[in-house]
Amino acid sequence: MSAGKKILIVDDEPHNLLLLKTFLVHMGHEVAEASNGIDALKNLGADIDLVLSDVMMPGMNGFELLRRMREIPDFDDVPVIIVTTLGDKSSRLKAVQAGAMDYISKPLDPLELRVRVDAGLRMKQKSDKIRKFQSELADMVEERTLALNRALAELRESNLDMVYRLAAAAESKDPETAAHLLRMSNYCAMLAQKLGLPSDEVDIILHASPLHDIGKIAIPDAILMKPGPLDESEWQIMRTHTLHGARILDKSPNRILQVAEEIARTHHEWFDGSGYPGGLKGTGIPLLGRLSAVADVFDALTSPRPYKAPLFASEAADILREGRGTHFDPELLDLFLESFDEVLTIKQKFGDSAPHDLTFHSNQTSTDHRPG
């Protein structure tokens, strides 16, 4: 074993310390000294490669020192050799149970001491290599984890960018504003959160719901932007935007687009079964379709369009109540109205040209509540 290691010797007898030190220095090692277990703990440091300790010492004996060392993470693998006059089997077993790697009986034999010290130092060298490998492995795992998280964050940003670009494509044909998409998506996320859905699902709903009307990109401008009421044939064409949207978003492996497809396809279904495109009824309508219906209609009512002026929030709430159980899921509508302060906060945060004149009345607006 190569020399130059640092060894802590612990003994309450000065002549024993001197003898051990003489042997170890002759072997080429550096030596630190302690007269009992308490002093030994104070002298422990990262530079200690091996401990040679007596057993019978005042203050803290060798067995207690061993137990204390094994409780300290930085020193739990430092080899300890018990050096003592106790030669009975029970003492040797007690030393091993306390965590000693070896046992030397006094009086010391220099050759035996060299062999056992070298074995202890080889054990420490191997332990250091393992500890270093574990540390390097932990650093590598942390580095790779950070890199993976960065890649996932970039992928998520890329996905969201794709979502909002798709939404913007529909918006370029539709008189709706970006603020409408933000309000509607935040209303949906608020309802999802109130329902107790997991936070990751709430986040997906927040980013998927702006695509609810992506199918309007396939609707002719003459119908989409018509300033007056639509006739029946025009309504039939307008209603197909749900199917167009579902086809655009269908069969995507992306979870956001999967949720968006469900919302695009079902947000115009009515709770009583009179909606479109599937005439679904009650809880046969997916939860996200029922949820987005409330959010979308409220914002359509309170937003200006070429064919109508906006309603006040309170007026829109009254219209929503009239649709309880027919257009809207009663429980979801009640939850939306119970959270009306939060609704108004979202409306104000992402507001555009909503009216503020309290003398405004609903009879000044059109009743054409075209799908929003």
C-alpha cells in the first residue's frame, strides 16, 4: 500500500500514542492524535483515511466512538481498527457489531500492524472511488435531468406556439379577437379548477380551448362576417365549423390537440340534446364540451360583433340562467355563476371594448347570438 495517508490514532495512554505514531510515521503516513472518543470526533475530517482506536478510554470509549462515526454520513465509511488489550471473543464481536473493520491485540506486532493498516487503507481507497463515482453519477443525472427539463420546456413552448398559431389562423377569418380566446380559455380553466381536476389537466384545458373554433377557417367569409342575421342555409354551413375543427385536430398524438378536438367537436352540444353536430344529451356530452359551452356563450354575449353590440355581464348571466338545463349543464352553470367575481376579474384582465355605460340596455343589441 502506498504511503502518505493520514491516520487518526486514539488512546488515553501517551506511551501507546507514541508507539503507534512511531510505527505509522516509519511507514510513511501522517498521524493525528486524540486521547479519547470526544477528541477523536473533533479531529475527524475529510483528510482522515483510517482510525486506530483503543477501547477503554475516559469520556467516550472506542465502541461509542465507532457508533457515533457510523451515524455521520461523511465518516460512515472510514475504516476503523480497534487496538486493545481486550482479547476475549465477546469484545471482538462487539467491535465488529459497532462497525470496526478489524481488531489488533496489544502488545503490537509491527508486521501485523502494517498488514492490517494496509488492508484498511485499501478499503478506504475503494470506498473513495465508489463515493466519487456516485457523486459523478449524481452530477451526471442532475445535468441530464436539467437538459431533459429544458428540452421538455422547449417542446412545450413549441406545442403552445403551434396551438396559438392555429388559433390565430381561425382568428384571421373571424371577427373575434385574441382577447376572446384568452377570456374563453381562462373561463374554461377556472371551471376545470373549481371541479377539482388535476393541475396538469387544467393547464392543458387552458391551452387547448383557444382552438374551439378552429373549424371556422373553412367557413366562407360572406357567412362568417355577415353583418346581419344568417338564413337557414347559412346556419347549416356555419354549424359545420365544429366538424371541420374536429377533422383538423383529429388523430393527433399531442395531448393538447386531443383535448382541443373534443372541445371543438362538442362545445355547441346542448344539455337537452338539441345542439349540434351530434345531438348529444346530458352527460353524454363530454365534460369539456359542457364546460366550454358555458364559457364560450358567456363571452360571445359580452363581446362586440359586426352583427351585435355586447351585453353587460349581468345581462349575459340572466340569459345563461334561462338556458339552465336546456342549453347548459345545470351544475356547471351554477358553478360558473357562483364564481362570478372571478369571471369578472378574467373579463376585466383580458377585456377589449366591453361597455361601461350603466344606462346601456339589452334591447339595444341584436338577439343573434351566433356561435362564438
